[in-house]
Amino acid sequence: MIRKMKRTRFVLYLSSATLAILLVVIFFIHTQCLRPSISYYRILEEHIEMERATADDDPRKYILLYTNFFGNSNWYLKAETVGPDYFRSMQCPVTDCVLTNNRELLADITEYDAVLFHVAEAWTYSLFEKVPKLRSPRQIYIAANMESPAHTKHLLEGDHDFFNWTMTYRLDSDIIWNYNNFVDQNSGQVIGPNENPQWRSEWQTYRNDTLLELATRKSKMGVQFVSHCGAFSRRDELVQQIQRLMEVDVYGKCGTMECPRGSPRCSQMLTDDYRFYFAFENSLCRDYITEKMYNSMNSYIIPVVFGGADYAKFAPPRSYIDVQQFATVPELVEYLEWLAENPDEYIKYFWWKEHYRITGDQPFCQLCRKLHDVSTRQRTQYYKDIKRWWFDGACQREAKISF
């Protein structure tokens, strides 16, 4: 009888232990596996509901042009204020934005989503109001500049933690404000500028009898249009060295020849008469390529470029001649003369025209899209020392080519 009772108690003891373990396992599964997933789903649902409840009545983004752009208060837009129709006309992917230089368009200056400051020139507003007196934490302050550091007249050393974004020609800008883009004619994709562009490379076998005939009719070697003399890059001196070895006609204030700006004849003679267009930049700065190169590429003339940029990031291979790839001026001139004497090789510099087209850049399209990006609303950044970002390592004084 005693043995039987002990066995019963042992069975009950085992059952209680098993039950306790089972309860622990169930509790673990519920708290560590099931409940978190249920809880996380609920958190997500609650967040979505909160977003709906707190969504702005007006999702439109307002951009204020706070400073002038080379003396023009509306940055050469067609009106003081432009809206979604303007962005649609530029075929922007996102169009729900308003651009204005009217500070009273909204009730308070802190209501603008983005405020643009042109930092290439000194701000000319009153001594007591160079920046807004009030600023909302959600606002984006943007430093806009298409000029090189050599021509940045606004003093940046006082702008610590002031700007959130940059809108410049540099490829590491938050918004790239480039002069032009190369677009693939088949895909419509912008290929350059890009840090790692995927260019076609079909120039080796290129031949075009019409262009061959055109090339053989050209009678002059080089041409340059320039009115800013004494540039930081010393381009005037470089051209003078080239002129000692080959013919280069210089138009504008820095030369001896004249051709009215915008004259059809000025453009036509690039295709008809000249073989090489000297697109020399005023500064040797990283990513700094102005309209000179792009404008010449609208004609059938080879651009000879001189700058501080890696041109392979901006234009197709065999579409330009980079002066910086030559050690000396005589080496450069020797190659140009060789091309002039070999029209079959000369016309290979136009192969890209059958695959790419040059289009204007639309930085305000990028700005509108970026302002609507959800990450913009959730993340804030400031340039702690924008002067260092803009100047440090950006430009070089000495060219790679010796002259």
C-alpha cells in the first residue's frame, strides 16, 4: 500500500514538472515569437494611421529663391512664381512644387519647404537682413552655385551648420546642377555626368562618307571664343603657346577677331571652316565643365578641352581631346596636325552623335523630387563647414601639361 502511494505521488510529480516546462515553452513562444510579430504589425498599422491623420492638407512643396541670381530676382524663370505646370513642361518625374522669389506668397517665411541661396555672388540685401530671422527645423537651406571656387564671391566661413544641401556642378552635391547631360537615344537614360558612366565604345570602326567629305573641306585649324581674360587657369598663356605652332583664331575680348554672339554665321563656321574648338575653362577644378564644350559639340568640330575635371565622367570616349593628357604643347599640336591630315581618323570623334544626344540639365526637377522623398522628411543634415567642403582639394593651380 505504501509503495503504491509513492508511485502515485511520483507520477503526479512528473506531471507537474512536465506541465511547468510546457507552460514555460508556451510562454517563450508567445512572448518571443508570436507576440512580437503581432505587436510589430500593430505598430505599423498605428504608424500608417498616424501618418494619415497628420498628413499635410497641402502636400505641395514650396521653394523660395531668397537671393538674386546674378542680379535677377526670379533666377531667369518666366514669372515671379511658377507651379506644377512649369515642372510638367520640363517633364519632371515629380511636379507638385512651387518656385517663387515672393517672400509673402506664404503667410510666414518658415512655411517654405526649401530656401535657395546663390553663393557665387555676394548677397546684396540690406545690412540687417542677409538671412531669414526665423527658421523652421523642417526647412531645407540650399547653397546653389554653378561657378567654380575661384569665382565664389559669397564668404562661406560664417555659414557653419547653416546649409542642409548643396546644388552645384560637383558630382558629390546633393543636387547636381550641371550645364548639360548626355542621354542615350535608345533608352532615354542620362548616362553622363556620372561617377561611373557606362558609355558605348563603337568609334573604332566608325565611318561616315558625308562627314568625311565635310572634314576634307575644312581649311582652318583652331578657334576659341573667350571674353574673360587673365583667367585663373592661365588658358590665355596656353593658347599663345599653341599659336606659336599652329593657327588658332581667337574671337572676343581676349582675341583679335569678332563675331556677334548668337550669330548663325558664328555657329556655322565651326562646322564649315574649323577643325578644333578650344573649350578652355577659367579654373582647373574638379567636375567643373561649363557650356563651352557642350555648345561646340552641337556642331561638327572636335572640342579640345582644358580643365580640372575627369572628362570621362561627362562625355563619351573619343568625343573630345583632353589637353591634360599631353605632356607638352608640341605633343598636343603634333596630334592635332595628324588628325587634320587623316580625315578618316578625324571623323571618328563624331561617332557618338548616332547614339547620344545632349540635353539641358533640370536641377529644379531633382529638387522637387528630393523634397517629396520620404527620407527627406525623416532625416536632417547640415554642412558643418561648407567652406572646407567647397574649397579643400577642389582646384589645382598648376596644369598637367607643361607650358
